[in-house]
Amino acid sequence: MPSTAPRDRAGRHGLTAREKTDPIGYAVAFLNKLAQTKALDSFGPLRWNLRKPTERVVFEATKSGFRTLGAVNRQFARRGRRTGTPTRVPHAAATGVFDLTPTEDEQMLVDVVTEYAAEVLRPVASESDDVAQAPEAVLKASLEIGLPILGVPEDLGGISTERSAMAGTLVAEALAHGDMGLAVATLAPGAVSTALSLWGNEEQQATYLPAFTGDDVPAAALALTEPRPLFDALAPRTTAVKDGDDYVLTGVKSMVPRGADAELFVVGAELDGEPRLFLVESAVAGLEIEAEPSMGLRAASLSRLVLDDVRVPELSLLGTDDDYAECVRLSRLAWCALSLGTAQAVLDYVIPYVNEREAFGEPISHRQSVAFMVANIGIELSGMRLVTYRAASAGCAPSAACRSATTASSCSAATASSRSTRWSGGTAT
């Protein structure tokens, strides 16, 4: 039976009668119209070609506009007490047995995420990469399966009953099998909510976590990477200086997912010679956001954060320097899992490809050189998966061995993914 609910009539520029265009919207619409004018190709008596300069003006104007107006301003009302006891997810009980078999809950979660990646992410992956943005429907669907609250304790409105890096690893791998860029975009808010759950004090949890467990989940992201050669995440050049009751942050962070939409960032900076984490809201003065699209991750809408004497309150300091190191290790582990999922997707494409493509009257998979290449991809991928899972199982407990395992698996999984992608692209051309 058709719905009888009234619908808004679409107006100009795709807006309904109850929606209004903001100032930057009018400016962009005007500049776009100007750039489409045919007269720009031969303007004036000397028939100057002004198209390229005009298109450049449009690009710079929109880029500048989104730098200043792109972030949403949400007011996070302070709650709780700084001296109160924060809620933590307990560590999983140690069994003393190296067993990578997922628990019943983990397997159920992976099955749901795998279906989401295949039916929601994969069909829109190409279009999302073209427009460098994740579709709103994809982001809303990620909220419905609970991605932002995977690491939030049940007592705070989440779904986590015990601390398990393995569950997060399996979820990231399954998502990346659909598309790596969209996986990063959908996982970004959950990274911040998990950081608040693991290292936030009672006041920070009470102030920020309710937004992630409610219906209107904010875009949020970690900002640890910096745009410089041989970057060491444990030695950031972004600095934080204590000034009265506030901290002043200065520096540049890169590869921040959905930075233009994010309302809250967890920024890594050096304070008194030690790396620390800071909560930075998008509305603070001195924070600028620049687009930074990256090949393979365009759908994640990666951005660059420019912090120019950004002043944040004392509440913003998150955790300790040891918590910062753990955040880096868990972040590397997440990238390991993402690399595994992407490499597996490549291998799943390569196998039928070499069996179906024919050369000299037979499938190219009958050639030993090709067959060995595919076999090596599978061997390396299986090895890297084992190393990554081993690091994830050790990541649940604080141990020095986990650091080297996580770093090794990060490099290895990324290498396997790179080789698979290069080979697939080379043979497909």
C-alpha cells in the first residue's frame, strides 16, 4: 500500500522547501556556473583562454571554503567528575593456549560484517573512490550493525563485555574485503570511542561517549600520522605546551579519515618530551582542515589537520604516554587487518582471472610461472594472517613482545597486499 505521508517537493539545487543553502553553497554554485561558461575559451579581442585560470579559482575557492566551514560544530556538554572512576572493559581471561578459533560471538559478528561488506560496500566502492566520499547510506548502515560501539563497555551503552583486539582485527579484515577506503571511513568513529573507553577518565567518558552510543553518532577520527619522511609515530613533531589551565597544540597531522566532517579528533602530540593524546573538537579556533585524497583510500575522504596554536582545555589530555604507545600499536594492528582483507580480495579476484583468461589455447594458470606466482601470494597471505592474528591475540594483554609482533605483522601484511595488487594489475592490462 503506498505511503500517504507528505513529501517535500524538490526545489533548486536538489533542496527541499524546508532546506536552505548556506553562503558557501551559493558561492560554489556561482563559481561552477562561471567555470561552465563557453566564453572562457576565447575571451576578449585577443581571444584569451581563461578556462584553466577560472577552474583553478573554483578549486581554490571551494577548498578554502571547506577548510573553514567543512567541520560540523557540536557542543559536547561537560559531565561527570575528573576524580571519578572510569568504566573499563575487563581483559579476556588467559587460557594459556594459542587458539585462533573465533568465539561464538566473534564469529557471529564477523558473519554480519562480511555480509555488510559484500552487499553494501563492494557495490558502491568504485563510485565512492571516484567522488572521494563514502555514501551516507553506507555510513548509516555501519551504525546499524554497531561499528562505532564495538569497543565501548556495555555499562556505557556499548556492546563490549571483554577486551579483545582479536574481534576488532576480524572486523577490519572483513570490511576491507569489501573496500579498504570505505572500511577506513566506517571504522573511524569507533576508533575514537574505543580510545575513550580504554584511556578516558570518568569526565571524558561522560562528556563524549553518549554521543557515540546515541542515534546521532558524530564523525570522529584518530590523527596520529604526520606528513614527513621516515615518520615515527612514537616521536611526533606536533607539540603541546601547557599554558595555565589549557594546552596549546601546534603542528600538522595527515591521513585523517573524514576530516572535513569530523566533530572530534584524537590528536597525537609531544608534551614535555613525551608523546600524548589530546581530544580536539572541530569547533576550536586555529584548526584548519585540508583535503588529502590518497590512491586506494579516496573513499575515506582523508584530510590534513593544520593546528595553529589550537587551545584546548585541561580535560583534553587523554591517558598517559604508555596509553599513547598502546594506541599506536593497536592502530598498526588495524592497518594489518585492513591489508589482509584487501590482499584476500585481490587473491579472490586473481584465481578466477587466471583460470578464465586464455593464451596459446589454454588458461594462463596452466603455465607454471603463473601458477607459482598465485601460489606464492596465497602462501604469503596465509603466513601474514597467522602473524597478524598472533599479534592480535597478544594485543589483549600488555606485553613487550606484542610491540615487535605488531610492527612485523604491519610491514608483512602491507607487503603481501602490495605484491598481490601489483601482480593483479599487471596481468589484467
